[in-house]
Amino acid sequence: MSDTNSKKVKITLNGKEIEAPAGQNLLDAADANGVEIPRYCYHPGLSVAGQCRMCMVEVEGNPKLQIGCNIRCSDGLKVISDSEKVKNAVKWSLEYHLVNHPIDCPICDQAGECGLQEYYMEHGQYKSDMHEQKVNKQKVVDLGDHIVLDKERCILCSRCVRFTQEISKTSEFGIFNRGDRSVIGTVDDKPLTGNYQVNTVDICPVGALTSKDFRFEQRVWFLDETESVCSGCSKGCNVFVHHKKGKHIYRLKPRFNEAVNSYWMCDKGRYTYKDSNYDRRLSNAKMAGVDIPYSEAIQTWASDLRVLVATERTDEIGVWISPHHSNEELNSILDTFSGKLKVTKFYSENIEQIVQKDESVDGFLLRSDPYPNSKGFLSTLQGKKVKTQSTDDLIQTIKKGGVSHIVLICPEGQRILPEMLKISKVLSPFQFVIVLTPQLAAMEIFSAALSLPTLGHYEKTGTFINHAGIVQHTAAGFKMFKESHSVTDILNDLMIAQAKPAETRERMAT
């Protein structure tokens, strides 16, 4: 792993003088200055192994080529990475990596983001001088719940070995046998365990380690990439959302942020994207389980709200919210209900207690607070001078008839459903219930309610504050279903309809 300090040094790379932090790894300095030095085994989040021998460079004062990954930046360092001598060395290193590699690119999940493919096109495209038969190794090795290994594709870069030794601390991977019979495997052939297994797939530079969840699902060149933060806990790991034209999410991959999650994410968070896909989503507005147009749903809600406002009974409105909402959504919710409608009855889980008890679950990334924005939730409530009561308080208020208009802004995810189920059991036909949710299961719990589909977490653009108080931005900017809208847009339409119903009908018709 690269260690740097704030001091800058001057080095010369391919005849050009550049500045770099003292002690920075040469490969990282080259990347920062637009010079790519080929590498397989090097990863900035892991220790230096020097196994692949692809990153050869000439260093002034040294007669032999050196591996760039083992060079630290210091004043006066002069390096050449593009000479004929270097190119020839890279060519032969690549030849040795390919000598036993199967030519199965058409069926390999790594196709399109494979280091072997990319470097062959850049440094190879030659007639091989190797005449030996390829060494066949074991294929489709099941490594447990999440990963399949193809030993034949492995180039023995040892990234997965170092990850389990240095990052997850499980030491499950090793390199066994010798020479061209060397293979990656798990100790005693035991299946992988733990919550960080798929990181080894992320860092595998070829298609040796593949994710069961993504395996044969989609070609990577068909996928778009947007930035978000994981919704799984208060850590808020930075992620890339890989989706196809905004209509289906296929995977999440960690996005580097040194202050939050570095290069990694946990497997539990990695699979939260499943709650955003079509089989778990509410795609149309519904009234008592029957599809209705979005404009009709807004008008229906606004009609009931208009009566409460006209008769000065907005104290009968109760709103349930959670820290799954972005700061922008929370501000919109509170501005609408507390500010414009003078609602005073807000409900949620006991978020203060959740934050107070929040701690690391595994000594690494996963935390006990299941929400991505608990700190933002509390900060927004404090700024708006709003206090929330518990779900149990809402249940008691419903039983006593203290609310007749109940707004449940329910996020995706199985965890929240027991809370919703408790509320549903005490409802009566006299209460008007509105459910704003991206998930189908929540609508099914409140089968008689007016339900409007909202954006899923990974479709949102906004800000979230993690457990350490770091403000993080999401920039998805897509939506999977035409009839789903952001909470902010829904509330804006509601307020227009409540104030000017005729104009709203005309606007939505056009």
C-alpha cells in the first residue's frame, strides 16, 4: 500500500519533469500524470508483490530494468517507461502470462474490462513464439455462496491472496504447487466465508474469480455507470451503480474514497441494489390495489388534504419518515408538512438511540446503524425544529383516533416491513392512508391505501451524511419507471393540486 506525505518531490518521467508526493508509488504518480505503466499484480490498496513483471521501467543509474511498482518517488528520480527496451520486456512478460491462458473471451464475464485483453491490444498483437501445450487447470470451482473460480484463467497475480491476508484478515486464499502447476485456491479447499468475498472479484484483473450474482448476466460494455453511496448502513460506502439504460441495475462496485471505504465494500451492501429492480418495485400509482394514473392519485390525495386545510384540521395528519431519505427529500418533507401545512405529528424509529448505539459490526466497514443518513436526518429535524415520536406512539394515536390522514414515506428494503406491518394492523376504514414508496411489498401491506411509486435509493440525486459526519453526494439521475417520481416532485405536485386543482389537472394533462 502506498504511503505518502505532504512533501512534494520532482521526478522525470519519459523526459518530462513532474511533481509527486514524496514516497508515492511510481505507478500511482504515473497514473496521476496521464502515463499508464502496465501492471497486473499491483493494486494501490494492497502491499507490493512484484509478481507479474509487467511494470518494467528504465531507471537512470541502474543498468537493469526495474519493476515500477517497487519504486518510490524521490527527488531527482529519472524513469523511462516507453523505450524499446521496456516495450520488449513488457511484450515477453505478457507472452508468459498468456502461455497457459484459455482463449475463452466470448464467454468470460471479464470481457470488456480484462487486463489481458487490453494489454494484448496495446503491447501484443504478435505471433506467439510459444509452441508448448497449454497446461489445463480446474474450471468452475465453487467457492461458496458468492464466488466461482476458474483456475485456468488465473495469472497468479496474488491480489486475492493479499486481500484476505491484509484487508479482510481471513487468510483464506493461497497459491499452491510450483511452476506452471501453481494454482490459486482456498486453504484446505474450504468455501469462502465472511462479508467481503466479492472484493476479490473486483480486484481480479482477469476472469478467474467471478461473482455468482453477476455471472453471465450482462456484458459490461452495455452498462452505464453512475455514482451513489451504499444504502446498507451508516458507513455510506461510495459505489458505482452499473445499470443498463437506467432500466435495470446489475451490480454495485466500490468507488474509491480514502476517508470512507477506500477501495472496498461489504457483500451485504453490495446486494442492496436488488431492492431497486423491477421484481420488487411499485411501478404505478394504486388505489386499493388498482392501478390509477399519477395525476389522479395526486388529485385524490389533494382532495382529502384540501378538506383538512379548509376545516383547520391539519392536526389530524401524521407523517412517518426515515433516514433512508436524502437531505433534500427530508427538507422537502418538512417544508411541506411542518412549514406549509403546520403538521406537528411526525413519527419514525428512535433514530437518536440508533445513532448513539451505532458501532462497527466487524471492525472494518459494516456498521450497526442500518440507515445511510441518520446524521443528516437528526441534523435536518433540529434545523427545522421538528421532533419525531416513535412508531409505537403512532400506533397508539391511530387507536385513539388522533389521526385521520396518515402519510407513510416508506423506503425500499425488507428491514422496514415489520414496522409497516405493525401500523397496518391498527388502521381502520376511517383513516385515509397514503404510502409513498418504491417497493411493492409496502404497497401490499397497505392494500387499501393510496400508494405512489417513488425513486429507489440508487436512482436518487442528493446528499447523505454518514456516521462520521461526512457529507456525500449521489448523482444517479435516472429512473427505472416512468410513473415513479422523487419525493420532492410528488410533494410539489401535491401542493399545486391542493391550492389550484383545476390548473393542476390541465398541467398534468399536457
